[in-house]
Amino acid sequence: MTSTTQSQQLFDRALEVIPGGVNSPVRAFRGVGGTPRFVASAKGAYLTDVDGNRYVDLIGSWGPMILGHAHPDVLAAVTEAAARGFSFGTPSENEVALAAEIVARVEPVEQVRLVSSGTEATMSALRLARGVTGRSAVVKFAGCYHGHVDALLAHAGSGVATFALPDSAGVPASAAGETIVLPYNDIDAVEQVFAERGEEIAAVITEASPGNMGVVPPAPGFTEGLRRVTREHGALLISDEVMTGFRCSAAGWYGLETGEGGNSPGGYPSGAPDLFTFGKVMGGGFPAAAFGGRAEIMAQLAPDGPVYQAGTLSGNPVATAAGLATLRGCTPSLYGRLQSVADTISSAADTALTDAGVPHVVQRAGSMFSIFFTEGVDGAVTSYAEAQAQDTAAFGRFFHSMLDAGVHLPPSAFESWFVSAAHDDAAVEQVLDALPAAGRAAG
Ligand code: PMP
């Protein structure tokens, strides 16, 4: 049993001065019980907590740390940028370089506006879609999380799923009333709502491949179906790649889906999504995110257009330096390595749970994967309702067994596991060694 004395002391103090002791709800371990580990430092594939315990990290800061923690190239870029000043409030060179990197990678994106969080990116993309179309309703899918934007919190995944909330208090009925929530992967429901209310709908927003109800990839043809229906009715399609962007491939889920072996290998016959949102990897662990699309749509933003959007720290020179160095490290060989680490760990987890007789489903989206503690429907989980049917208590036992063996999973059954290029054979071995006992603990 590892000592958690220092973490517990810090948590007790945190509970006095921070609501729930945390600055983002899922960190509180409410879904799994126990004391959240206060991390003192992180390097490569490992976290070290304030009690000196070392863990193989499969949270990866919930996505950004694709190169591993404190990667030397990113550290050098950040140190060099910070030495030149922290924030200017004027345009600066790295903003241009980071925007150009993103535009070069994701073919339908001609321009991006940089912001500081994924929430800001989706909030701004939605405002832009409403401004462009002159309509106010938005369609989202149950189990998709797009940050804590008022209009997008209804039936959201991530922490909202972990705490089994339908939505959030504090969201006015007027904001929620413009949100239409549909079941994921159900194109008939989308067609029906557009047939009834198509004239009112500004946009459909979807996670490119959902990772916030666990990993639930779009069924073949689903994204193309969204594209077709939105186009027919003059609504925009917003693809939220905050989690999948630059992680599932160099061009995110879009690259995977439209590439060889993807769900839409010929691209989208009805056109690409109109707007994309990005975050996580593109900030390399610093606050940087973006939304972007065709230049004619982006021209509707201030200062050229009537849709206002701004930010004191947007395009921050240190954050953009971290993002640039991270994206430049995302080479084809990195994606190959992530795939093979994800293959090895996900299949070992599958085996461990099968051997222990624990009902489960393993699902993948590129190197993102998660385990549902349920049999699924025909061996798969395709919607939020199916994801919610899982045995979260079994996940809690599995989670703590892994933690005791020095492997830190995301503390929720509704989250993707994130691997990095720093997960070398020794780190992977430690995960594999921990899995059989965790499988038995879950059973
Ligand atoms: N969209 C998606 C798909 C996400 O996964 C997240 C964060 N988990 C967000 C938006 C919100 O990003 P942030 O937490 O940076 O506001």
C-alpha cells in the first residue's frame, strides 16, 4: 500500500480553499473514491506525487502530453520564449507559425483564431455559426462534451457523465432551450429534427470521434450523414477536435476518417465540416486552443466581420511556443509508436478482464481507447445510454488496483486513456504487469 499522507494533507487544505478541493471536477476522485494524488513533478511517461510515489501516467493531462511530460524540445522552446517575455498584448511571430502549422495539417481549415481553452473554442465557433446563419438553435449529441459552455452542457460527457448529471444548474432555460440534444450515431433522429425545425438550426456540433463518454467512434457514414443533412438545410457542421486533433493522426480524426482504412476514405462527398475546434495537443500542456474553417466564414469575425470574439491571453507567446514545439514533434513515426502502445495496452486489458470473467468492451479511435465495464449491445457501445449502463463500481476497483500498482488511469469510467511517445517498453511493461490483478479486483 502506497503512502498518501502528503496528498491527503494537501487535499484537506484544498477542501478549505477550493470547492471540492479541485479546479476541475473529475480530478476529485468522486467517481472512484479515495484521495486524489497531488503531483509534484512529471517527466516522460511518469508522474511523481508529493509522497514520492511514481506512476505510469495514462491521463496525459487529459490529452495534451502527446510527447510525454517535460519533453526536452518543448522545455527548451518554452524557456526560450519565456525569457523574451510572457505576454505582449500585441501580435507576435509564434501565433502566425502555430496558425500556419494547424492550417497546413487540416486541409479544410484555411484560417484559425487562437484562444486559450477548448471551451472558448467551441463557444466561439457556436457564436460564429449563429452569426453566419442568423439562426439560434444548435444540435448536440448526448454524451458529447464540448467544454462548459452554457448551451452545450446538456447531457454532456466527461465530468457531467462521471457525476451522472443531466446538465448544470445555473444555465438559463433560454440558453438550454436553444439546444437540441439527440442520441449519438442516430442519423434518423437528426433527419427528423431537421425536417421539423431545420430553419431554426444554426449548427450541429459533434465530437469528431467522441472521447468524453468513453471512446465511441462514429458509425461508418454517420459524420457524412451529418454533413449531408446540415448542408441540405443551410446549417453549419462543427467538428470538435479538441481531444482528437493532432492525436488520432497529424490531421486529427478528420485525417484518420478520410484516410486509408477510415470511415470515409474518399473524403466527404457532401463537403468537409465547416468549422473545427482544437485544443489540448496544440498547446503542448499550456493554455492554447483554436477554432477555424474556410476563410469566408472566418471573415465574419471581428475585426473584419460582425461576430465579436477576443482574449487578453489569446496567442500567448509561451503557450504558442509550447504548442509549436509539440506539433513539430508529432512525426509519422510518433503516430506509429502511439498506435502500437495503444494496441499492446488495450489488448492486454481486454485479456485481463476476459480472464477474470468481467463483462467489458474495449473501443478505439486511433491511439485513444477506453474500456466500458458492460457487455454493450452486440459487443459494442455506440451511444451515451449504452455507455451509462456500465458498472462504474467495477471500474473503481479496477482503477484503485492499477493505482496501487503504480499506474494512474483517468479517475472516471467515461474517459479515454491517453498514451504518449514517452511510454517506452519499461512503462508499458509496468502497465501490463498491473492488469491481471486489476481485472480480478474488478470481478
Ligand atoms: N471539447 C472536447 C471534445 C473536449 O474533450 C474538451 C475537454 N475535455 C473540451 C471541448 C473543453 O476543453 P477545455 O477543458 O480546454 O475547456
